[in-house]
Amino acid sequence: MRLSLALPVLVVVLAMTLEGPAPAQAAPDISSTLEGLPDKLKEFGNTLEDKARAAIDHIKQKEILSKTRNWLSETWSKVKEKFTTTFS
């Protein structure tokens, strides 16, 4: 008899603890959250811009990439010249 009463009580207590905080406790004050949001977004945008510019500059300064870019532009110029002389 004791076990049959203890089991439902244990299930109810376990369900209450796993439910999480009450909605009143979980929701923070929205006005304090939105107060500094524009500044944080601007700072995030500036940081992202700086990192993107640094990555692009790093890629542009790679020697193999500049050699490849030069080779491709030279080859493209040769192909264009060949087409103009052939089909003129």
C-alpha cells in the first residue's frame, strides 16, 4: 500500500521539477534587455566588417593567389587575342 501511494507522488514531484521555471520567473524585463541593443548591434557590425576586411586583405596578399590571378588574366588576354585574329 505504501509503494502504491509513493509512486504517484514521486511522479508528480519529478514532473514539477522537470517542468522548469514558472513563466513569471523565466521572462526577464524586456525594457532592460532592449536598452543597449542598438549599441551592441553596431559594435557587432563594426567587428564583423573589420574581420571581413582583414580576411580579404590576407587573401589578396597571398603569393600563390596573385600568381594564379596573373596567369589567368594573361591566358584570358591570349585567348581573346587569338579569337580576334582568327575571326576577323
